[in-house]
Amino acid sequence: MKKSFSLIEVLIFVTILSLFIITSVAIVTMSMHQNTERINMLKAVHYNEQLLEWIGNEKEVDWNAFIINAGDNTYCFKTDDMSWSGPIVLDKNNCMSTLGGMYRRYAVFNTSPSLDQVEVTVYTEWQEGGNNFSTKLETLFTVWEN
């Protein structure tokens, strides 16, 4: 007599194998999605740091010009070519997502009444998978006394 698997045993094996494969695919898909989110977050943090470094350099070059340009304004920085000549944005929604194809980056400046400090908050925002994401860096610049 030849021994073989019954139809029920084969169906149970195929069912268990299918559940394993479906679970594996779901885990891999979720992992890939999380990795994409992390990559986009790292890019956004890089854009924040890049702008904050540029602003810090502007402060070091000429404090008075920095105070005049910064004021109590919000600037949209749409590209890597940063300058004060960009439009002042009164509403962050006027800053279009052009940086890196999906990011919008803007900086909010708050100058102290004595003009010796400027609080700067840099934001980079993007949408991914129907969700809104944002990163923020804050710093306080002060004038150096000689």
C-alpha cells in the first residue's frame, strides 16, 4: 500500500503556508513604509539644519542687517538657494511645497524689543500617505558685544 497525504492534510498545509506568507508580506510592507517615513524625516531635519546654519552665518556677517531682514517676519525658503529676497509669508500656507519636490520650509523670526536677540524657529513640512508631517528647530541668536 502506498502512503500519501489526504486532501485535508494538503489543505491545512496550504492554509498555514498562506497565512505565513501573508503575514510576512504585511511585515515587510510595514517596514518599508516606516523606512520611507524615516528617510523623509531625515531629509526634513537636514533642510532645517541647512537653513538654520545659513541664518546663523547671516547673523555673524552683519548683526544690524540681520535684524533689519529678520524683523518679526516669516520667510518661505523654497529652494536650497537661500536669500532674504524671497517673499515674506504672512501665512505659512502661502509657502508652496517645492523644496525637494515635496517639502515646504519656512522660518519664523521674533525680534526682542531691545534688538539684541532674535528667536528663530525653522519648520519643514510635508505630506506622505495622506498624513501631515513636520519638523521644527528653534534657536535664539544674540548680538556679540565687543
